[in-house]
Amino acid sequence: MEEEIAKLAADVAALQAGASGTNTALAETYYYLTIPLMILIHVGFLAYEMGASRTKNVLASSIKNILAFAFLVPAFYLIGFWVYWAFPTGLSMSTGPLEISGAEYAAYFLPWSEGMGPNFADSATGVFWGAFTLFAATTASIMSGAVIERIKVIGFIILAIILGTFAWVFAAAWGWHADGWLVTEFGYHDFGAAGVVHMVAGFFALGVLINLGPRIGKFTNGTSNHIAGHSMPLTLIGLMLIIAGFWGFLMACAIFPGEAWSWSSAQFGTIYGTPVTLSALTFNILMGFAGGIIGAWVVTRDPFWMMSGALGGIISCAAGLDLWWPPMAFAIGFAGACMMPASARFFEKLGIDDAVGAVTVHGTLGAWGVIAVGLFATGYPALFGDAGVAVTSLTGQLVGLVVMFACGFVPGYLVSLVLKVFGLLRVPEHAEIDGLDITKVPAVAYPEGISSSNNA
């Protein structure tokens, strides 16, 4: 009998070990698959921005988008991922009371550490880093569209690295980390990064646009002139690809059950350890998507704003994507899309030339998404744990909103101002008039010819 019991115990242990190994492999595969899906975001931004550019600037727009992606990969490896783990409760690098708050984790993510290499005992760190790297690259792509047709490549790359390696990473450490001070002290909740990614990137772009200035011909005699891109179909396809990529983006916001970074062995969780399900993501992404399209259609009838509304609808309900009853996600997405034209007109009245509406879609609607959690999900526990943890509130969400705005706008404005002073921000007037493809790119976008009547 004892031998049978011992054999049974050994069989159970073997099954448990096998199940654990299977779960680990599934988790690693899950995050690994989010990466190519998120790369579709950049395929989409590439198409979107080329379509929104005039024919004389198509390749110049594509070059800066490709370079932003490429530069952010090593930058996030060398600096960004460590910053996320190092500073959830503050900025200081001193010792003592103001020591690096995440020191016990941060050492593991230094670029020369064992954890940041091909360690056979750890297949997941690189995959998790890859997902975060794609979040960083997304922030740069959000900014990229707003500044097309007049920014210098070197200035843009510097701005992209600052945004993707520092600005949004500090916001994420504070509001998208279980130890982040916005979460532990104010109950800030932002599951799908409406504030952490979209607000920061959108208002970083606003700071840059103030110093960059409008395209030649955008504003004349106090009126705003529409400067059409050369291919609306390409722009619409790009927007749809961005939305397809956002499935990977939002998948990567969920914590796979049973892994070392998961707070529960039985279910998916958020970055805060609170529960979420794949059903919640599926219901609410699609409902926000639909609400955004319909809302934009109701107020504009414009296909550009309708597809922007699809993205805006998802962003609007992203912060509470794990919380909403699906009709609520639809309503929040619908409301956000209805705000877009008014927001775009507001920024135009301020003299801001945002070529693709990035400040509105990502900044304004990211802010709406953060506020919506405070309005409709007050009292939800901000963290997994015992009674006494912080809960969501309108006050906490508003504090988070101010922080996210500052993390984006302040560095965007200051860094672009320095670049402007040193002549690294904007191309010369003659290059902008002639076209950046002609003056800066050793290739031709349409060698067989295409109408260029909208190049002025």
C-alpha cells in the first residue's frame, strides 16, 4: 500500500510538473504572438502616414517611421526596460530614503545582466521585453503622423527616443506597475494604457507641434486650410491595420495565468493583479470599435474620421477595458468619437497643425478614457490583495490624468524647443516647398507617374 501511495504521489508530481511546463510554454507563446501583431500597428502607421502625405513627401514620411522603430529597439533594451522596473515610486537615483525604488528588480534588467541575455533558464524575459518595446515604438509612431512633411529626420529620431525610452516609461512605472505610486496611493486604473501610452504620446506630440509650427500654407489670413494627403484609401487601410495590431497591444496588457509575474494561478490578470478575462477584451474591444465608427459617422459622415473613430473608440474604453459591461464600452467609444471633430477644431484654432489628428485621437480620447474609469468604475479595487488596498476614484483618475499630461507635454515641448534653437527641428523652407522626397530621399515613390496637383 505504501508503495502504491508513493507511486501515486510521484505520478501526481510528474503531472503537475508537466502541467507547469505546458503552462509556461503557453504563456511564452502568448506574449511572443503579441509582438508580430503589434508590428501590424507600425505597418498601419506607415501606410496611414504615407497616404496622409502629399506625393512630394511620401518616402520621407516612411523613412522617419522606419527609423523610429529601429532606433527604439536598442534604446529600450539599453535604457527603457530598466527605467520601468527601477522607478515605480520616484525619480531619485540616490541612496537612503530616496533610493531606486525598484532596486530589487531593476538589477535583473540592466542590459549587461544575465536576465537580459539568451538565458536558457528564462525564455520569457526577452518576450516580455519585446512586448514592452513595441509599446514604446507605438508612442513614437503616434507622434510621427502629427509632424509629417516638415520635421528633420535627426530631430524626429531624438524626440522618438526621448518619448519611447523615458517619457512614457516613467508614466508606466508610476501608473502601470503594481508598485507605482499612482496605483498604490491614488488607485489609478489604466488597464489598456489610455493614459500611459496614448495620452503621453498625444500630448508629447502637442508640445512638439507648438515649436515645429504649421506646414506652409496651412493657415492664411486667419483661416485654416485643408491640406489633403495623396491617398485616402491608403490612409484608411493603414488605420484598419493599426486596429488589427491593437489586438496584440491589448493582449499584451493581460497577465497570463500561472506565470511568475501572475498574481493568480487560475485566471488572467491585469498589470495590477486584478482579474480580467479574454471575454472582456473581446466584447469590449469590438464594442468600442463599433461605437467609435458609428459616433464618427453620426457627426461627420467622413470616412477618415470614421476609421479614426474606430481607433478612438477603442482608446476611449481602453483604461477600463477589463471593467466595462459591453454596452457601456459601446457608449464610451461612441461618446469619444463624437468629441473628435470638436477637439480637432479646437487645436486648429490654437494654430496647431496636426496632420493626422494624433493629439485629438490619442491625447484627448486617452484623457476621456482615463476620466471614464473615474466616472463609471469608482470603488473598484486598484490592486489584488486584502481589504485596505486603494480603490479607483474620480480624484485618483484626475491625478493620473495630470501626471500623464505632464509626462507627455513637458518633455515634448522642452526637447523640441532645444532642437529648434540648434536648428535641428524643422527642414528649410525651400525643402518643404520643393518636397522632402526630392531634396532628402535618393528614391522615387511613383516612377511611372502620379498626379501631383496637391503638392503645393
